[in-house]
Amino acid sequence: MAARKSLLLTRKSLLLKWFTIPRPVYPMLLLVRPFATLGPERSPASTPSLNSIGRVHSTASYCTGSAETWAQYGIKLACESDGKYMEITFVDGYSTRFNSTWLRYHCHCDHCKQAHSGQRLIDPSSVPNKLTVKHVQLNGDKSLVIEFNEHDHKTIIPVDFLRENDYSPAARAERSRLRDPVHLTGADKLPIIDFKDMNTNEGLLSWLVAVNDYGAAIIKNTPTREDFLGELLDVERKGFKVHPTIGPVMPTIYGNFFVVEGADKPVNIAYTDVYLDLHMDLIYYESAPGIQFLHCVRFDDVVQGGESLLLDSFLVAEQMREKFSAQFDALRRIPASFQKVHYERDSPVSMKYQKPVIVCNPEGKLTAVNWAPAFESPLSIAEEDIPPFYEAYKTYATLLKESPHLIKFRLVPGDVMTFNNRRVLHGRSSFALNGGRRKLMGCYMNIDEFKSQVEVCAQLCGKPTTAKRVGNHDFF
Ligand SMILES: [Fe+2]
Ligand SMILES: [Zn+2]
């Protein structure tokens, strides 16, 4: 816990360092920007007077440098006359604006935010509906003190926080772009990483980034011990600084680890030798596993078939959107049903979940695909939705089946196939053992833990990156 806390603190300080605008040698200037320069969205009728914005600090009380230095590092502020927005121009000339209610909710004062945890303490029921900015003051610690028409509170917000959390359309589009996954278009794009190179944070980062970007990667030359995945992931994560680990393992109804090998009366079709169509695992969970690991410990030469299959479901969904937009929309709108109901096993299970095959965020960007035909339960939707659902469902299935982007390869002992189970579909061709053995050990990792590891490890390595938009229906 202590290690985790220090990690968080390290990350926080690194983040601050990363995002901080070059700090001026001299304190900054608070200027009121004439309304006429605010742009076309404001009505000239609401031109504010200086008094409506608040006190303007005398430059003399702050300025210890030359006028040129002030100009270079100055921050400009302005408010609409009705105080619904505050516009800020940063040191590099970039301007944006913030809604007054938004500003109130992001107060950093001790009353509204706990300093060491960063957790918000503000009581939403105490915030007035219509807040307007009445007065703004720039503090020497580069924070703003904002007073609203709410008399009993002074809101404190660091200027850097505003820059970092700018929610203008352009800023949100840029943040969104950083979360776009890179499509896995074929075997030539499948990242290969040698296990001996994963011993350091830098090495671990190469795997994290590969799976984050492309949705899959193969780790080569690992030991073929059957308990190796436990070592690779760590059931209880040790962290990065002492011992870089991928972990932790996500336990499921199949336990922490599972074996993929032919079995009598299997509890899953995977434990046979038949063809396994493209699918996602455990999609009947509310939060299905994020990353799947399949460690090849045995694959004898005499075994025929059994090649692994991978296909980027997001890539195919985007192709569907382009060619069959109405059907794409149908799979977004009409929910499918998934289930795992199985009492004839050591631990009986009954899980049912209804969700659409395709999920997009409010901007229309793909956030999730839910695809596991073998685990669908009876469709339970309005009758008029049945024809459009099945038409769209068949189209998507056909596009998957005919996709030129299918990756097919034969694992060799020591390979660990790793992929984002929420994005990259997996399957297997049928096989004939011919007296040999094919044995894989498997486990999962939660998508949230994975996304966290991506950003933390990248930060610790001084190469900040953003976890991609592929997960548990995360709208970012
Ligand atoms: Fe599977
Ligand atoms: Zn406060």
C-alpha cells in the first residue's frame, strides 16, 4: 500500500512537471482583456466594465522585473459581463474559457478537495444552480482565487490545472485522438517481444505499449514451466521499482489460471480439438477480462492444425460503419444477450448480461465490441427490432469471416500470446493430435489494471502515453 501511494505521488509530481507551463522568473500579470477582443460568440451589449470582472491588480505590487518580462509571461483573464464564463489567455497566447459552475466544482481549497488524496469533498447539493463569476484574483502561487455570487466561498484553482483540463472542443479532440487505437491490419503489424528484453521497466513498457496500441503482442522465448504465467503477472503485484511486473491476475469462474488442452466432458469448447470461431472470452461478465495471456508450454510437431487466430474487431466494425452504416447503428442500438449458465460443473455458474454488440461514446467513437456468439442467450428485444438486429448481426459476422486482416499463426513452446480481449477476437483452427500434445496455460488481467500499468510505466520511464479507448465501455 505504501509502495502504491509513493507511486501515485511520484506520478502526480511527474505529471505536474510534464504539464507545467514554463514557470516565469517573475510573477504573472493579471490583465483584463477588453470585451471587444473576446471573439464573435459574445454580444457587444454585454461589454463588462472592470468592476464587473473584479479588482485588477496593480502591476507594481507584483512586478519585480521589466515590463517586457511581464508581457512575456503574463496571463490574461476576462469574464462575460453576466459572469457565466471566464476566459483565460495563457503564456503562449492560447485562449480558452471555462464555465463558472465548472470552475466552482473544481475548487482546490482544503474544504473542497483533500490535498493528499486528491479526492473531491465538495457537496454537490450545496452548489447553487446559477453561479456567476464576480471577482478573480491571481495569487503568487500561480493560482486563481475566484468569487462567485455565492458569498461564503472563495474558489481556488491553479492556472496549470486549467490548462491541463481545458475542455474546449479542440482540447477534447486532441485528447480523444491520443486514445484512438492503432488498427491491427495483419501479421506484419503484430508486435513480437523477446522475454529477455522485458526485465526492466523500459522492456515492460515495450510490451504494454504494443498491446495498448495494437491490441496484441507475442512474447517469445519464455520458460515452458506450467506455472510461468504466475511469475510473469504476479497474483499480488510487486510494483515497478523493485521488480517490473505485468500483473495482477484477474480471477474468473475458471480460477486464476486455466489449462487449454483436450479434456473429457469439457466445461468449455476450448478444451476440445474442434475449430474455435473468433470470439471474446467471458463477455457475459459486466466487466469481461481485459488482457488475455495464453502460454504455449507444449505443441508437438506431430500435431496437425491448431493455429491461433486473431482479428481486430474494431477494425472490422469501422469497415461496417463505412459500408453498412444503418446496420452498424442497429448493432449500437439493439442489445444482444449473453450468458453462462452451467450447473454441471464443480462451481455452478449463472451469469446473464444484455448489452449491444457495438458501443460508441457520445462523439461516435467506438469504445467496445461485444462478440461471443457461442455465449449468446435468447434474444429478448422488441419484435420490430428482430429483423434489423439479425440482418446487422449477420453482416458483421460475414465481415469478420471474410476479413483480409485475419492473423493466423502457429504458437511454439515458450510463446505467450497476449491480446486485449475487449478488442481483438481470438480463435483456433481444429487440430489432430496424432499422438502428440498441445497444451496452453492461460490467465487474464483486468482492463483497468492494464490501462493503469500502461500510463504509470510510461510515466516512470519518462515517456508519457495515454491508454487507448478500448475497455469497459469507457467513454474517454
Ligand atoms: Fe477464448
Ligand atoms: Zn473550495
